Amino acid sequence: MKKMILSLLIVMMGIGGGAYAAGPTPTPKSSAAAVAMKCSLFKKNTVLFGTEMIDISKAELFSAEDDPVEQPTVEPNLYSDDIPLTPEEQAWLREACEEFGVPYALTLGLIEKESTFQNFFGDNGNSAGYMQIQKRWHWGRMERLGVTDLMEPRGNFRVGCDFLAELYAKYNDWSLALTAYNFGHYPGYVTNYAKDVMANYACWQEVIDKHVSEMEESL
């Protein structure tokens, strides 16, 4: 009798699965993909402070099909909370600087001067975004770069950095290039605007150098 009961239990366990099954219950492919995507995004948008994982992303989680903007890879060792931009925005700005050969700290200094790190329309609605770019003067550049919205940070950074690189190639001096960026052309002297941006540039370079030094010491 005991043998019969034991045999019945073994058969039922094999059929029922659950906690006593030989292997885990397969996860549907669609669910597995969704979980993997969310885990990936969570890892990219968190940093470790002590033993606590802190979410540093301002964006909600969307599926790849719903998100029209390409998300950058946020490297925690490059992100600095001393820079008043989101991790994604910092990554986009670094990418634009690398693409066009513009110093990262210089663009931070320019953004501080132009918009105080605020993404808005200025000059009575004529200038847009962090780098305060006027579409009427740069529509051709936008078309060439495939940028349609200057309020979208990644596109704003690419247009601004492309313009800065063009001006530096022309004047071979960042102070002159910055004067032309703001003035429209080089008037024959360096403006206070350019001097302010260059001062900001030096300050942000110190912040970046300090951050890099601290990261190297922690390794």
C-alpha cells in the first residue's frame, strides 16, 4: 500500500511542476525580453553610493519601439553629479564633443553662459535649448545633421558643437570662435561673452579633472 501511494505521489509531482519540478517554469519570450530590457535600463541609470543603488534617471521606462530617441550608454565613472545635466544629457554632450572635436569643459562653460543649464526658448522664442541655437541661421546645418528639434538635447548638442568646430577651424582660437558664436561674426576684438565662457571653461575643467582623479583613486 505504501509503495502504491509513493508511486502516485511521484507521478503527480512530475505532472504538476511547481516547487518540486525538475526545472524552472519557462518564461514566455515576450516577458523575458521585457524583463531583460528593464534590467538593462536600470543598470545604465543607477549608480552605487556605499551599498545603496540610487536611481539617477529622470526618464520613464519605455519599450524600444515606443522610445524615438536613441539612449546613450551611461558610464557611471564618467557621470558627475556636479554637472547639472542628467546622466543621459551628459553622455549625449560628450558624444557630440567627441564627434566634432570640441572640448567637453568648453561646452559646459558655454551652456552655463547661454542658458544656465536650462532647456528653454530664449530671445523671445528665437533661441532654443541648452546652447540657445537659432533655427533661422542653422536650418541647413540641422538638415545636414538630421536634427529636427532643437529642444531635444542630443540634437541641440550636435548642432552647437558642429557650429563651434566650424568657427574654431576658421579662427584657430577658442576666444575668437566664442565671440563669433555669440556675435554672429568676429568684430575685431574678444567680447566679454567669450571671456566669461572661457572662465567657465577653466572652472569646469577643474571639476572634470577632480572627478577623474577621484575615480582613479577609487580603482
